[in-house]
Amino acid sequence: MSSSPQPRWLPADDVDRVIVSCTARLRGVPVRRLPDRHDAHGPLAAVLVETAEAAREVLTALDRPGRTLALDVERKQDLDLPAIAAQVVRHARLVPTKPNDATVRSLDVLLTRVAGLDLAGLTAVVVGTGNLGLKAALLLAERNATVRVSGRDPAAVDRTVAAVAAVLPAFHGAPPRADDPARGPVDLLVTAVSADGVVGAEWLGRLREGATVVDVGIGNVSGGLVEGAPARGVAVVRLDTRLAEAQVLWPAPGVGAAGPAQAELDGVPVVSGGLVGPRGSVVVDDVSDPRQVVGVADGVGGLVPLESLEPWMTERMSRVRHRVPRR
């Protein structure tokens, strides 16, 4: 008797890392396979679920020894992925992930490439007052852009503006404001809404020649805006989260693999991962595979200054350095 075919969304067995996320926009498709990515750690698959039933099916199928499942904990829907995983996953390693954080960090990288280090003098409008809209507005304000917030609900716009203003540094220049078309041309238009094609060609008249539109919500811009952009010298960019995804989701290879930890090497107490060790402990980058001796712990979370090291501390550092591979 032939076995039933495997679902199209199921990654190959040799894919060791899979992101399982939920979506803010329901499309009536319980499970979707997103495009695979590659980073310094190798292949990375991603599966998007919309219902609890689909989440159970997906997590059960993905569960196997040696695989890491990164679970979306942002609760964009009434769907608790960690709780479902606790019920059905028996073998895979589970780690939390916040895709919105990777999105905002990627926006930060893109803005630097498009506009440089300092955004002072640029006017940016953020369309959207949800999680991503608020975080994008804060990012732009912190980087010295003049920020305006646009949205369908004036009360939500006011809340977003107030939230950003509340956490800006004391010496920041202009606070964010609700958008007003009469306030002049726009250099950066950032869209972050859960809807398709809602930012249309009507924005072209407000965009300065050479402006940039960044579609953070993916699918927010209309065909009319895209078609009319070249005549205005406007660049329309679909945000690529690969710009910073690996930085947020996965640590660099070999860095802090053991997490906050303590151990003993050649009779010397060592700590890593930010663990506050007793005074005289040697701080390394990773107790399970030390590649760097950082210094000697002062007992309260810092390091003993080099000029204050006592002979026994220096001797401890030397003993640990013998365990660090030469480069």
C-alpha cells in the first residue's frame, strides 16, 4: 500500500532550522511555506500558520532530533505557538523568535545604505500605527529624521506619536507629529500596515524627487505607485529581512553557544555569557569552547582593570590562555 504524499510545505530532513510563525493577515491558507534562506549557519526554512490546528500539524511533522524550531512569540493572532509546541514537540530544540525585531533591524540597515549614517534633515512619514509602525517611527526618530505618523484612526496616530515621544532621548530635536500633507515634501515613506495595496499613486505628489518608499508590511503599495515612481525618480523597495535576520534570530557561530555559564578550566573558575562570577573568576567568550580570554571578574559584573590585576589573577589568566587555540 502506498504511503500518503508529504505536504508541500514540509522541509527536507537535512534542514536543521525552521522558523514557525503566525501572521497578522489571514489569507485563508492554513499553512504556507515561505522561501528558504541561507546564512552563516546554513539553510533556514520558514513555515507560516494561521490556525491552532495547522500549528499542531506543522509542529508534529517538523519535530525530530537535531532540528531547531524558532517559534514566533509575537501573538499576532489568538495563537499561542509555544503552548502548542509544549504539547506536541518531543525531540526538536525550541527557541523563541520575534520576526518584527528582525524586520525593524533590517529597516535600520537599509536606511543606512539608502540615506547614510545621520537622517537629520530628512522628513519621513510612517504609514501604520501597529507594532511595526510604532517601532519604525521610533527608529526613524532616534536616527534624527523628522517623523510624521499616518493612519486611518486619528486616535491611534496620536497614541503612536505619544509613545514615540515618551521614550526619545532628552536631547533629541524635533518630536514626532501626526502627518499633515501641508507640511511639505517627504524624503522617506515607510509603509507598515496589514493590508494590500493601500498606499497608492496619490502619494507621488507628496514625495520629493529621489525619495525612497520602503514597503515594510510587504504588499502595502499599489501598482499605480510603483508604475509612477520612476518618472518622479522615486525608488520603491520591498524590505528584505535577510539584511539583519541572522543577527536577530541566530548568534554568530561559536559566540556564546553555552549562554550564561560557569565552569572550571585547569582548576581555574571561568564564566561566560554575561554571568556575574565571583571576584577572580576568569571571563571567557564561551566556557564550552573558549576562544578569547576577556579578563578577570571584579565580582559585581565588571572586569578588574589591567593595572589593578594581582599576581594570582594574572597567573589564572595565563593558565586559561593555554586552553585557547592559537590563531
